[in-house]
Amino acid sequence: MAAIKESITELGQYLKDSKGEMKKVTWPSRKATIGLTWVVLVVVLIISLYLGVVDLGLSKLVKFILSV
């Protein structure tokens, strides 16, 4: 029973500390968030296209090697 009470006390302290830390966070503006979201989307698109081309090339290479 004491272990449960101690766990509840520790959880309460953790939540209290977390709330205090969240007050210290400097959140980005809406404009910055939208701008960074576009950057992420463009980078993901570029990387996915690159990986798609590499995958296509490697699969054609493997098919060529196996057909010989």
C-alpha cells in the first residue's frame, strides 16, 4: 500500500514539474510553423522521388543480372 501511495506522489510531482517546464517553452508563431511545414513537405517529396528512382534502377539491375 505504501508503494502505491509513493507512486501516486511521484506521478503528481512529475506532472507538476512537467507543467512548469511547459510554461518555459517558446512556441513558434503560426507563420513560422506553416513555413517549416512546407520545408518538411518539400524535403520529403525530394527524398521520396530520389529513393523511388534508385529503387527502380536497382530493381532493373537485379532483373537484368538474374535474366543472364
